[in-house]
Amino acid sequence: MARARPSGGSIDVSTLRPKSSAASVTEMTEYVLPQHANVNGTVFGGQIMVWVDLCAAICAQRHAGRPCVTAFVDSLLFKRPVRVGQVVRLRAHVVATFRTSMEIEVSVLGENAITGEVWPTVECHVILVAIDDEGKPTPVPPRLLESEADRKAQAAADERRRTRLASRVAD
């Protein structure tokens, strides 16, 4: 399906060239300061969520070549806290693409920059939708499936999407 753009052009989904997931990998590093922390001196879960959303949005926009908006975030399981003075490292990559949306996996690590210790903090999937100049969903380039692992990741994401749609959470 083609969508008209205000400039008069249109997007033909079949002409969008697949893109490698590696082309849009996004990494962020954040230093945990007192304003990011709760009374126990550990980073607020909501602050981690903000950083996750930012990292995922940058990754999605790099892939789509368009502005993207968050539609869904799967469960966030906080495995181990990060304290004031420590570092939060985030890494996002495109796991799967659909017609106008993408599933982005974000991994969050805690780091003690003094000792070098690194630990898993959060992993989640974020669904973002590409939008056109009028704010309407617009097609995204497919993800280039370069390996068997890529094909399995797309298939697993397809199943997660079916589950979301069946429970009426749209993407």
C-alpha cells in the first residue's frame, strides 16, 4: 500500500530496500547522578525506562529514516540495581520489522567504572511505529535477514506480535 506524503511523493512498500540491523545499532552510556536515584541511592526504574525509550527511538529512526513513536513496551524485569556513581549502558538493535512498525531489543547493563564489574539490569522489547509528515503510520524498510539467527529472531518477534494483537494491544 502506498501512502501519499505532503510533498506529493508516495512510498511503495515493495521498493523499500532491506537494511541490516547493524546499521542502526544504538549505544548509550549514562552516569547515575543523585537526581536519578531514589532514597536507597539506586536509579529510579522510571529513569531506566526513559533511557530505554530514548535508545530504542534513536535505533528505530535510524532504521526507518523517519520519526518514530513508541507503541508498546514489553515487561521490564529489573534484575539488579545500579547505584549513584555507577554507569548505565544501553544497547538497542532492530530485531524485526513489520509493515509500519519495528521491534527493538534494548539491553541495559550496570557498570562499576572503578572496578570494571558489569551486570545485567534490564532487557526488553520496544515496538515503535514510523510516522510520515502528517503523523500517520508509514512503511518501514524490512530488516535484512542475514543469518539463521536473524530469521529465528524475526519469527519469534512475529509470534510476540500475534500474541499482542490477539490481546488487543495494537502495534
